[in-house]
Amino acid sequence: MDHPFDFNTKRVTDREYREKDKLHASQVNDLRKAAECHRQVRKSAQTYMRPGVRLIDICQHIEETNRRLVEAEGIRQGIAFPTGCSINHCAAHYTPNPGDETVLKYDDVMKIDFGTQVNGNIIDCAFTVAFNPVFDPLLNAVKEATNEGIKTAGIDVRLCDIGEAIQEVMESHEVEIDNKILPVKCIANLCGHSIGPYKIHAGKSVPIVKCGDVTKMEEGELFAIETFGSTGKGRVFNGNDCSHYMKNFDAGDVPIRNPKAKALLAEINNKFSTLAFCRRWIEDKFPRHIVPLKQLVDLGVIDAYPPLDDVMGCHTAQYEHTIFLHPSRKEVLSRGDDY
């Protein structure tokens, strides 16, 4: 029987929640600054992107605007990873390499995925651009699935429950292309992820299909909730011509004999640390970087992230937001007027 004067039935009082929230105040303020920068950059990008513009120009416009607005300062604050502009059947991890003259077309479906970081606190957020209204149902399906994932997420929520909720919404949609009705499928082997300081993938994966992962979200964690929809097979495979690279977070001291590879690694450590980078960003100082970069990949010091492709001829879409789990609520940091 409850004590007659025990009127506080909460496990934690509101005052205790506020005190616990103060523990994350510095991190959250950095994240909010990065998120506001991200909103301003994508607003600028959405007015710049149009058919006939080269993809490399789109990426450079986004990256230059990002650096200027976040007041880039080495690895303390700036760009979190290369600007992804994956087209059609390519779902992720594509950015133009030096010399790539690919031009955006009216019938393309392009995923814009870029990040901003302040003191290593990363905002990872993505959206999809399509000029042909025939693809609107595909974009709406993925956007609704992402919002359902955000709605389901929270402290003590099992990751498998989020995946199941996302899949149910995503696969309730279909799209008509060239007089064919195509179901929208979740790309089963892509997922969201937890985010750590200077670490874009911090260990936990947020599935977008039903699975058996009973790992739970926890208080104080930062997550990228992202979903991918496809009119193809719903699975991606490694493509060619890799552009994304990142230093292995757990790589120790590895003996490197090639002086060019050693110099390249020193540059990567200095400019990017454990943040992702692309070949365009090292082209100026290391115009002949392909061989030493491959040597670093072979040694396990650098990880390569090739483009991820579904079947040729299909179309894929992506939407993503970064959320923070406060003690008593969740905050969708990257939410804006656009999505």
C-alpha cells in the first residue's frame, strides 16, 4: 500500500530531469549550431540545383557554403564528411572524383547527403531532389518512413521495432513509372546509425526493415535516422570508382615504408582526423594520390567506402535527420521548414 503522503509517483522528478539535461548542454549547443548551419546550406543548395549543372559544381557550392557558414577551423569545426550526390540506382557514397563531368538531368533522382560538425559533434542529414513529378510518390514514401522512424525512436526503444515501423510505412507505397506500377522497397542492407564525437558510425545500427536486433536506444545518445526506398531489388552492392574514405577509428600504429603514403597519412591526420574525406579534397596537395591511398587502404589504416548501387535502371531516394535523446524527450536537431 502506498504511503498516504507519497504523492510523487514519478521515478524521476522534473528537477532531476533538468539537472541531467545540463550534463549534455555543451554538446547539444554545438549540435544546434551545426544544425542551423546545415539548414542554411541546404536552403542555398536547393536554389542552386537545376538540370544542366555539373554534380561537381553542386558539391563544391554546398561545401564552400558549409565552410563559410560554420566558420570552418581545421578539425574543430567544419564539414563532417564529403557531400554525397548519388544519382538514380546509386543510393549512397558517391561524390564526383577529380575529372568527373557528370551533369544533373531532368529525369534524375539525386540524394544530397552532407554533414556539419562543431567540436566533433556531427549533424548528418540528407534529402532527395527530383524535378520530374513522376517521382514524387517515391520521395513521399521515403519521407514518411523517415518521419515514422523518428516518431518511434526514443529511450529504451528496441532498434528492431523502429525497423519494423519504417518498413510498414515505406512498403505501403507504390509509384507509377513508364506505365508500370512499382512497389517502393526498403533497401534492406542500409540503415541509420548512432553518432559519436568525430565518429560518424558509433556502433549501433538503426535498421529500416524488420529484424531481430533487440538492442535499445539509451539516454544521451545521438542517432541518424535515415531511410532508403528503391524501385529495384531493395539491396545495394559495392560499385566502382570509390570516392569516400575514412581513417580507421581503431587503427593503431602501422609501419608505413612508402614515403608518399606516409606523407599522405600525415595530411589526413592533420586535416580530417577520423572524419570522412574524398579524393577531391586531397587532389591539390597530392595530385598523384591514388597509389599511396590504395596502400593505406591495403594496410587497414584507411577504410574505403565505395558507391552503393541497386540494380541499373531503378531509382532510389533517401531522407535523414539527426536526433538527440534527452532524459525526458527527443530533439530532432536537423528539422527545418523544408523537411
